[in-house]
Amino acid sequence: MHIVADDLTGHAIRALLEDHLRDMHAQSPPESVHAMDVARLSRPDVSFWSAWDGETLLGCAALRELDATQGELKSMRTAPASRGRGVARALLAHVVAEARARGYARLSLETGSQPGFEPARRLYASAGFERCAPFGEYVEDPYSVFMTLDLRP
């Protein structure tokens, strides 16, 4: 598996992100879907990576800069055929390492509260993320769980 910076122009990554958005809308009401589309992921404050095994797309993740001290994990997605292979854990480690390299004090995320998001919440907790209050522009929402990781040495 290799993780690369991705410019979001490839067919495979666009298809994976479209699948991600469809899935988020299937599990949450529209006002509680915080997944970013390709246009938003292409903004200058977002860095985006994809994971590959040869020519096969395994998954993706993004890091959005909230301010000089805090980043937000966005668009974590593993291709269905690649689940259970450690793709999400590798992408998460990559984003955490990048956030540390940038000198962020904190890396936060929003994920769903529904049962379908339980594997993601377990992954984040196993990496040291803890539940927190809404951050940035988020507000309390019964469909959201907010988590954060303290990156300070």
C-alpha cells in the first residue's frame, strides 16, 4: 500500500467520493451530513490523500486546516473491497503524522452517531481520539459525534 497526495481528478477517486456522499446521505438527514464534495475538498485549506495497491484505489482521507493550531480529519473512506486490510488505520496514521508535522496542537473530527459509524468511532478511539464538544462551525446534533486528539508533546 502506498499513500499519495491526490489532485481529485481521477475517475476512481471521484467514484469513491460519490459513493461516500451517497452513503452519508443514506445514513443521516441532509442537515447532519458534513461530508465534503470534490469542490470543497479541492480548496486550498484542504490536503487530500489516496491509498493504492498498484492501480487499485484502497481509500482516501483529507486534512482541513481550521486555524494555525488545529486541523480536522475529513473524508475518511475505505473502498468496500478493501475493508479489513488496515487501510483506514494507515490513512489515519498518515493524517495524524501530517498534523503533527504542521505543528497542530489538536486534530478533531466529526463522525456519525448511528450504528453504521461504530467501526469508525472504534478506530478513532483506538488511535487516542476522545469525544469532545462541537468545534469550529459545528453545533450539537444527535446524528454527530465529535472527537479530538491532543497532539502536543
